[in-house]
Amino acid sequence: MITQSGAHSAGDPSPAQGGSGAQPESGKGRPSGTSTRYEWTRDLRGYAGKPPQAGWPGGARVAVSFVLNIEEGSERSVLAGDDDNESVYDMISTVVGGPNLHMVCNFTYGARAGYWRIVDLLDRYGVTCTVNGCAQALEMTPWIAEDCVRRGYEIACHGYRWESHERMSEAFERERIAMAVETITRICGRRPLGWHTRSPAGPNTRRLVIEEGGFIYDSDTTEDDLPFLVDLGDREHVVVPYTSDNNDMFLQRVEGFRLGRHLAEYVINSFDQLYEESATVPKMMTVGLHTRIIGRPGRIAALEQIIRHMRSRPDVWFAQRGQIAQHWLNRFGKYK
């Protein structure tokens, strides 16, 4: 059962516990005719038009979070022993019963070329990011993991592989989370403090991430512009919302953006709107990036246009998601 909640104080930085995920269609993901209870709370009220004063460092009006997803090497592939191949990539093509070599090459490009083009651009403009790293991808490209650490990027956990958790059993999902944490800690020399599942997350994901004990935040939702707190009774867990629209994934979808400048225009419009609103209440903005997508020569100019525009405005805080989460805990947490 999925409950819908609206019983919390307007402006409270801890709306009722939210989550991402959805109840499967009848007969899909479970035997038809059975009854399944989902421990998942939906909050339609949020801050009810009265968001809290974020008080970003330095009096910033907008906190901007660039998220660089590292997934290459962890995608589904018959070559890796999977039953099928990943179908979400630049080409609309499905290969059944054998490896999809074009898909493999598409992902490989991100690790070989796209990553370096993106981080060089970020460096030129003095912009940091949070790396959403799939543990298996970082294990297969340890030189990228090492470079991320050297550049001072936050490395958050994007799951063990680039896979949705929506139909995982609770026991398997718990094991998967533990494997991801162990792998990233071993490869990067420090454990991740943030979690973000490949959408959609499962109905148990947030609870299991919290139970693991070492995460201070997750980004398994797109339901708000600002972070919010989940009260655990003796501490709080921060939810730092992600974005599905200010995201270069739309450059590889038929219904999305066809050119990099279309993405740039959309993201800049989003930023300008939030910047205007931030005259009274500070805002947060996330931009989702993928090495194999925005890292292409014909698309990277869009990212530069976005960053240059943001850099032209005063009082913008380019922050890592862990910094945002910790700030939210320090400012609004009641368990000190």
C-alpha cells in the first residue's frame, strides 16, 4: 500500500518522509491476484509554498550541483554475462541473443574520451561536481576513480551496477548496497556519503540505504527544488532531489533535445527562473551529466555555455551534494 501524506507544518524543512518509486501494474513484477504491501510514503504537500531560508554559504542565492554520472562498464551486456543488452543509449537498436557491440562502444567512449573533455572544462571554470559512480564502473576504470579523487570531487554511490532496484528482493538489494559501498571504499580510499539509484528506485531502497548506516543523503527523488529531512528518531537523513529535466539524457531521446544548444537554452532558462525566485528565498539547482553524452565534441559547447552563463551571475554557490546535505543538516537538523 502506498500512502499519501500531507500532515506536516508548512515551511518545515522535514516534510513527511518521501521516496521515489511506484506500485507495479497488476501482474507486473509480482503474481497476478496477490496483495503486496509497499512501505512507501508520498508527500504531496512539501513546503506548501513556504520553503525555508536555506542560508547558503556566503549568502549565495542559488546552490548549483553538477552531477557527473560514471556508469561505463557497469551497463547490462551479453559480453558481461547478462541475458540481454542495455537498450538506453544513443542508437535505437536492440540486439537479442548476442552482444550489441555498438552499444558497448557507445559506453566505452565515455570512459576513453568524454570524461576527460568534461573535467577539463570544469577545471577551466573552477567548477566542482559530485561524481555519481557505479561501483563496478569505477572498479573497471580505476584511473578515472583516482583522477576524481585527485581533483577533489565528491564520489557518491550510483549503485553497484547501472541498474534499477525496482524489482529486487529486499535481501538481494541489501547485499547489492553493501557490495557497492565496499567496492567504492576500496577503489577510492573513502566510503560514499551519498546514494542515487538508477531510476526507478525500489520501494525499500531508501530504508535499506539508511539502514546501511554510513549515508547522510540520497538523491532518489525529483519531487522538489530543495532538500528535505527524513526524521529517523535519533538522527536525520537528507534527501537532495535530483533532476530528470536539466539532464543531458534528453539528448539521446527521440522526444528530447536534438542539439546541444537546445539543452543549454533549457538549462539556462531553468537557472534564470530560480535565480529570479531566489531574490526572496534561496534555491538549489541540479544539472545531470553523462560522460558518453555531453562529453561528445558536438555537445560539450552546451555545457560551457551553461557554466559561463551561471558564472556571469553573482552569489552562485557551485557545490557538491555532500556539502549541500551537510549544510542542510547543520542548519535544520534537530539532533546536534
